[in-house]
Amino acid sequence: MEVVGELLLSAAFQVLFDKLASSDFLTFARQEHIHSQLKKWETQLFNIREVLNDAEDKQITSSSVKLWLADLRNLTYDMEDILDEFNTEMLRRKLAVNPQAAAAAAAATTSKVWSLIPSCCTSFTPSHVTFNVSMGSKIKDITSRLEDISTRKAQLGLEKVAGTTTTTWKRTPTTSLFNEPQVHGRDDDKNKIVDLLLSDESAIVPIVGMGGLGKTTLARLAYNDDAVVKHFSSRAWVCVSDEFDVVKITKAILGAISQQSNDSNDFNKLQVELSQSLAGKRFLLVLDDVWNKNYEDWNNLRSAFRGGAKGSKVIVTTRNTHVALMMEPSVTYHHSLKPLSYDDCWSVFVQHAFENRDIQEHPNLKSIGKKIVEKCDGLPLAAKVLGGLLRSKHRDDEWEHILNSKIWSLPDTECGIIPALRLSYHHLPVQLKRCFVYCATFPQDYEFKETELILLWMAEGLIQPLEGNKQMDDLGAEYFCELVSRSFFRRSGNGGSRFVLHDLISDLAQSVAGHLCFNLEDKLEHNKNKIISRDTRHVSYNRCYNEIFKKFEAIKEEEKLRTFIALPIYGGPLWCNLTSKVFSCLFPKLRYLRVLSLSGYSIKELPNSVGDLKHLQYLNLSRTAIERLPESISELYNLQALILCECGSLAMLPKSIGNLVNLWHLDITNAVKLEKMPPHMGNLVNLQTLSKFIVEKNNSSSSIKELKKLSNVVDAQDAMDADLKGKHNIKELTMEWGNDFDDTRKEENEMQVLELLQPHKNLEKLTISFYGGGIFPSWMRNPSFSQMVQLCLKGCRNCTLLPSLGQLSSLKNLRIQGMSGIKNIGVEFYGQNVESFQSLKSLTFSDMPEWEEWRSPSFIDEERLFPRLRELKMTECPKLIPPLPKVLSLHELKLIACNEVVLGRIGVDFNSLAALEIRDCKEVRWLRLEKLGGLKSLTVCGCDGLVSLEEPALPCSLEYLEIQGCENLEKLPNELQSLRSATELVIRKCPKLMNILEKGWPPMLRELEVDNCEGIKALPGDWMMMRMHGDNTNSSCVLERVEIWRCPSLLFFPKVVSYPPPLSTSSFRIVGIWNCCRITCPTSHFFILGDVRVSNIITCKTSLLLKHLSITGCPSLESLREGGLGFAPNLRHVDITDCENLKTPLSEWGLNRLLSLKELTIAPGGYQNVVSFSHGHDDCHLRLPTSLTSLHIGNFQNLESMASMSLPTLISLEDLCISDCPKLQQFLPKEGLPATLGRLRIRRCPIIEKRCLKNGGEDWPHIAHIPYIVIGRN
């Protein structure tokens, strides 16, 4: 049930109070003669706030109170909107008179109101009159609603209640005794905890994780382990929960140790007794479910522990890592508990759901149960509770009900998951509650970056600095870190810098947010009953390739939206297409937007009306085709974040961008066409992130000095004025000179400039490109740059020595590129420390034409040299000769355009490799890699001199092998057949290769791709999958994907058999044959699909597993079997192209029976008799399944009309392409194209191309609404 939180409303009230109480705002209010009215608002709000505690309690039983709270929440949003409009008008007037003063005011305060408003700003102008009239009606509306809220408050009997009285669920106290017959999936965790308990390491052993993961269960396992019981002379278990009462905890420990009760409440006496009881003893104490972070409480409690013997331990289970750090800051390890694997979670579920029942006797319940366990997402508490709910339910429909229910819709009395997780939310500080609830804007499993979320929080006003000296982004980082430490956020399984919410934590956010947040896909796909309401303020949706307006109809009347986000914000599909109706029919209504993200769309321009979104604080146009921004952007005075990264077509920024005095974050990374900055950038005094700054010659309009194209700096004084050393918030810095090393470049001048451009020691990422000095600055070898994690030196061709980078203790990623002056790398590179490059994980040398020698310092042991380096890439280092440093930790090596001598040392210097890539090494004639015993992936490309792989050349551990562009390679080693781990084989562009694997296939091969191998005539043997009767032995091949491209000499395919049937293991999913013109037809038993043997495409029987079928460039193929493609009813993708002799009538292709078909391409050539696809031409009647989302019709030379085709029935069609139909005159049906169509392409169809022209084409009005249209070349 949605509960309107008092604490969230209280926080919203505080924001209003802060705005109303500002002296600057009050001055403006007096000038506008609204001061007395706003003062009444403030008084009424104070009176309402006093009853919020009472209202929160009563809403649970009173729907009237709940409605009152909902109305109050909407009112607070609307009041904030009005106050922000006043603030915006204040700033507009200020900027109109004195932009510099407005910038100074922006720098002087973190609020949205501005001081120093001159009296002339209140002059009686037409724009002021319009503003006053508009605001007057809004003030009246708010006043009326506020009075109504106050009247209803009295009618509902709401009273002032001290403190928060809402009853909070209390967890049942835990004990050390087991209540589970068996614990699944925690053996490794238990062993780690036991090892810690038996060691002499840290006295505190924290177990950290979100609610429901099984922290208490793990503590029990360790506590009751036989070795642990013997090791400790005294043990005690205390359930602390949310009340850290040192008296109660001391008394509980004392009772457990002495086995006697104690009624005393004298803390001193209890502590003395406990100290005496523990003196000289090695004890184990478990403090279960600790929430308190108060150091003083913990310090008072642990005083009695200090007399214990060495090796005494305290296990702490908590949801918050900060609790563990508070107890012992020096703790070196805290055990972060992870979710269970699916199999272990299933075992927990079975243990509770099928107790006293044979699971094999209930196959339907088992099938439903497996889907239920997927919802648990590895949470053992969820598996246990849901299993317990179902243990007495025996009907399929009862289990289906649980499967189809949100866990949050189940009654609390039946589902202990809900209160267990809600308790975590209850313990959040109010400011964190607001930030967490905002995450309900994201769908489940959405991965986000820290900076991404912090910018959104800032834009929504969820971060309100309480201390004047703390920046909002710093405070946001603290909030984020706290939510991570409390297990609300966790790092995504894909690694890197992204985070994700556990599914049930995401459900918790949705539950608390109620209607506040809305995801369009949740409405359109998953939950048809969920509707957007007047309470909704934040909307997101998953971006797709072709966005039609129908998707947004659900929100077109919701004018109060604050958030409109196309997801993912970063990544995902690139350059999707958005219908222009969004700009003309939707955005003009959304006047209160704070956040607008259109990342990844192919939009080239924004309408001027975007300047009307006066509340906008976050605008993301990254990865779009935007060419220029409208000048009206400069009227978005509240804008804090403008994100334009990866906008490769952006040529200029608005001239008046200096008006955006609130701008914190301007990201123009990789906006490669941007060649100059607009004037008055110095007004952006709040700017914390500026990804790059471009300076033209003779351009003196900006106060920020030369951070790009530094060759334009005329003297060192300009560099000194930049004062980079004093800018402690700069985390990432790129300094780039022009890449033209001509006579105008002054080497000594550039050395002075770079020396004076020393950044602050907080810098994390640094790139220096095309620097013309002969020596790098002294500050680069300064170990005080302890935060530096990434460094790139590029094109600094006058430098002959690298700086001592080995002393940068945090450096993880280092790239050296285009340093043509470097001949030797030696001791100077490492520095004088015996531990060098301690954190480096990735090292790249690229385009080093003169580099000859790489020496290791004699005073550093090999094991201390690059101890954590995982990836080494060397590109175009033709003169480099061995020896190279031995890197014991190296996992991945890439050698591109290097010499044969270096290749010969791979097995000696890098024998720990798991992945090896060799490209464009023209001299290499042979490879011997058998010494790389752990190698799993091998890629060899563009090695023209390679004739063969010597035997034995390949380690038996190999899983992936790719050979490409080796023009003289004649054979593969026979040993390949015996590589028992190999699963994928890719062979491309090896024209002299005659045969592949003459003796057979690797036993576990799953994927095969052969492309552009002109000499191959046959593939070896049979492709077989066998299961012997009464035996689990599988034969040598489990192929799932086969793709054969451009092999003109290939004559036949091998047999594929299943012996003996039935076969239940996986089989072919994708089979593709392209441009193999000599194959007349696949031979007998072409497909292996389940227990069915298929003769060939002409005579094949049913296949339930085949999903993709492509037949391209097969001129000898003449017919399909009777029933057409109906042999594979689950096909999802069909492509039949350039088979000009195919004569099977279209009506017999059986396409209408492919009910799962999504993508269809029919461009066979031939079919000269096809003039229309209508019913009147039975042989030509093309019947299509309604499941289609993509349709391509092409290469019908005599086709004249598609109007009678069944296009209107294709209710899911998103993409339509028509090509190479020169006589086609009509394609639009009378009923029109499907409303779902998002992309239309017409190519080489001259008659209908003319009809569809944007200017004057008679069919254009019928297609203009489609987001993406290509007509001919336009």
C-alpha cells in the first residue's frame, strides 16, 4: 500500500520555508506587493506541518486522511513551482540590467534567489505586467487550495503530536540456535568467516549485506562450527536490532557468559562484572543486526572487552558498512554477502514449498516455482517466505497468483520480506529517503553511474546544502556513498563504474513512491492496470529505435511533470528516431520540467520553444546529431547541467550561454566540430565540470585560460593566470596543443607554459596531447598526485624521455601514444621506489616508430614490477626487441604491427596469459604457443606471412580461436580437433586454406563462422550430437550457430544427425548461408533439431528450435517443400535474398503460419509474374503473420501495387522498407499504415519516391508523422 510519508512532506516543507524566508526573496515580494500573501502561506504551512505526524498514523485507517495528504503533497509541488517562477523572473530582470552582477550573486549563494536586485529592475515594463497578471491568478489558486487544506485539517480532527508515533515493524529477536534443517549456498562464506575467527587478524569480523540475504544465518553457521566452539572459551549471542542500548547489551552478554540473570540497570556495575568475566579469556561475541553508528555508544560498550585474551573476536552483522568502520576503522576485511545463485535459491524454495511432497509428482508446480524463484533474485529470505506461503497450496492457480503478484502487494502478515526491507528504508535520514525514492523513476535492472544520479538529484532539488562551504555535488557524493554502504545500491555484475538496485530494493522504491514515479514500459508491457495519475511527477521510458507518438499519449495531459528521461541515459542504442510531434504537441505542455534527457536520438535541432521550459535544470542531448542549439537555451536561467558529449555534429554553442549563471556541469567531450567557445564564459562562476575549453588565436573574451590548443598561448603569464593548481574540484583535465609542428611552435615557451599549468593534486585523469616541449614538467613525477588513476601522453614527439610515472601510486590506466622521439625506456620510467606501478592494470604503447629497448631496473624484483598489470597492448612498435619485462600477473596481451622477434618471446615472458591478440605482424611465419598453458582466447589477424600454425602450437585450454586475413595460411593444425575446451571457431579471409579440420570438430564446438575462404570445398565429416542409450555420454559436437559466407568453391555440407532420438539437449539456433553459389541444396539431414531428422529445405519436417533462417545468394535454389517454411513454426527472423531461380509461389511459402516471426526480408529476385500481392492473384498472394515488427519487400521488378496487401493488419509493425521495385505505383493501403510504424525506407522505387517527397508529394501528408523516413537518398 502506498503511504504518503510525513518525513518526505516535512522535507518538502523545509524547502518552501527556506525559499520564503530568504531576505532577497522577501525584498522582491515587497516590490511585487505579494509579501503579505506569502507571509500567510508561511503561517498556514507551519500549522499544517504540526499535524503531519498524526496524519501519517491516521492515513492507514482513514482514506480521507490519505487523500488529504496526497492533496497536500501536490500542493507543495505546485507552491515550489510558483516560488521558482518568481526566482527565475528575479534573475531574468537582473541579467537584463547587469549580467556581471548576476553572476557574482550566483557565486555568493547556493540558493535560487539572488541579491543585489537594483531598483530599476522593478520598472513598469510590458513583460513585467504580463508576468504579474499570470502570477496573480496562480497565487489566488494556491491560496484557495491552501485554505481548503487547512479547513479539512480541522474537519479530520488532525492534531499536533510530538515526535514520530508511527508504529515501526520490530524484527523478532534472533538466537544462535538453528531453525533450518539445511543451509544452502553458504559453505564458502562460512569457511571464510571461520578462517577469520581462528586467525590473529582483526578482532572485528563484519558481515555486511542488504536485508534478507542471510547475514544472521551465516553468523549462526560460524558461531556453531565445531572448530570455533573449541577455539573460544566463552561465547555470547546478542540481537541488537535498531535500539543500541548499552545497558541491555551489556546485561545480555553478561547473562550469556555467566549463565545467570542480572536485574541491575547500573551500567558501571554491569561493565565491571562483564570485564571480570571476560578477563584472560578468548571470547567470541556476536552482535546481530546492528544499526547504530554512534561511536560513543560503541566505545562505552567495548570497554569491558579489553581484558579478553588475544584472539578474541566480535562478529557484527549489519546492513551498513559504516557501522563496521565505526567499530574498528583499521578493519582490513568486511565480508560483503552476495545473493545466492539461482540453483541454491531454488533449493531454499524447494525446502519450504515442497516439504513432505515429492517435487517430481507436481511438474506444473515445479515449472511455476522456478519462475517464482527468478523473482527472488538470489534473496534467500524471499525464497523461504514465498516457499512457506505455497507449502499448503496445491492448485496451479494458487501458485500462478503468487507468480503474477508483486511481492509488495502481498499482506505484511503473510510476507516477512516487506517489513524486513522497509526497515532499511525507515532507518534512512530524511534527505536520503527523498533521493532513494527518486530511483523509482528507473525500471528494474537499470544500471546507472554515480555522477549521472547526483546530477539528477541536484536538478530535482533533492540536495540542499546545510553547510555553506560544502558543494552540492560533494554532498551528493556523500549521499550516494551512504546508500551504497547501506546496501541500497550495489555494483553491477558487469563491473566498471555502474550501479544497480536489487530487484526487491527497486520494488521497495516503487512501493514507497506510489504514483510519484512512472515508467512507460511498465504501463505498456508489464502492468496494464497501472495508470499515470495527477500525482505523477517523474516519467522515464526505454528508448527504442523508432519512437512513435502513441507511446507518449499516456502523459500528454500531465502538465506538472518534472522529469522526462529516455533511458539509458548513457549507452544503449545510438541515434534512435523521435517523432517531431513530441516537440510540437508534448513539450510545450510540460512547462514545469526540471529534467529533460533525449540522449541517443538522431535529432539535429531543437525548437526555440525549449527556452520556455523555465524550470529546466538538467538538459541531456548527448550522443545526438544536434548541429546547433537555439539561442533560447540561454534563457534557461536555472539550468545546472548541460550535457553535449559525443555530439559529433555540434558546431557552436549559444552566444549568450554566459547567462546560465547556475550552470554547474558543461560536458562537451568529443564534440569534435566545436572549434570555439562563445564569449562571457567567465560569467559561469558556478561551473564545476568543464570537459574542455577551446581558445582561438587572438581571442581574449574568456577569463579561463588555454585548456586546449595551447599553441595559441602567447606568454607564460596567461598560463599562470589560469591557476589550475588552485582549482581543487577539477578531477579530469585534457591539455591539447595543435598537431601541426611547424616553425611557429616555440619549444621553450611550451615547456614554461606546461610547467605553470600544474593542476591540483586531487586530479584523477590527465591527458596531454601534441605538447611541443622537449621535457615533461617536474610536477608530473610528483608522488603527491596520489589520486591520479588515468594518464595519457599523446603525440609529444619532441620528448625523448618519459617522466617517472611509476611513482604515481594510484595509477591504473596508462597510455603512451605517438611518442616518436622515444628510443629507450629505462630506470627513469619507474622512479626510485622499489615498488613501482603498484596499481597499474592497463598499459598501452602505440605508434612508437623509434622505440628499440625496454629495460627493467635492476633494483626492483620481478614480482614487484607491475604486480597488478592485467592488460598490455603494443601497437606499431616495429623496432622494439627483447627482452621485455616479465609480468607475472598479465592476463591479456595485444601485439599489433610488431616484429617477429617479440612474438617469439611470448611464451617466455608472458606465460600467465589467458587472452592473446596478434594483428598485422606481417613478418611472422609461424606461431608456437604451447607454453601458454592457461590461454583461452587467441586472435590472429592480418599476418600475411603466416603459412601454418606449428604443431604442437595450441594449448589445450583454448576456448576461442579466430584467424582472419592470413592470405598465405594453408592449413590448420590437426590437433585442433582434440581441443576439448574450444567452443567457438572463426575463419575469415584465408583464400589459400583448402580444408578445415580434416579429422573432425573439437568436441565442445558450439559456434562456427567461415567467411571469404575461396579455397574451401567441403566441411569435414558429420556434425553429430549423440546420446547413447542408458548413457550420459555426448558425442563430439554440440553446434548451435553456423554461418557460412562467401565460399564460392564450397560444394556440399556434411550430414547432421541425432543418434539415437530423442535428443533433449540444445541444437542449432542460427543457420546462415550467404553467397555460396555452387551449393545446389543442403544435403540429407541438414538440420539437427530435437528428435527430428530433416532431409533438406525442400523435404524438411517440423523443427521447433530453429529461430533464424537466412538464405542469400543461392541462385541454384529452385523450390521450397510443400508447406513452405512451416517446418520451423518458431522462426523469428527470415531473410531470403538473391535467389532468382526460386519458383515456389509466394502463397505457398507458409509465412502466415510463422506466428513468432518478427523480422522478414523478401527480396528473392525473379518472380516476374508478380504484379500485385492481392487475393485476385492466388499464386502471388502474400499472407503475413500479425507478429511482424520489421518487413522488407524488395527486388520485384514488375510489382505495381501493394495497396491491397495486408499491411493494416500488422499491428506490431515498426519498420517498413521497400526497395528495387521500379514499377511500383502505389503502396499505401486505404486504411493507412499501422500506427506503430516508426521507420519507413523507400529506395530505388522512382514512382512512389516522387509521391512521397516532403515538398509537394501527394502521399507525404499520410507519412509525415513517422519518426524516421528515408526517401531515395534523403
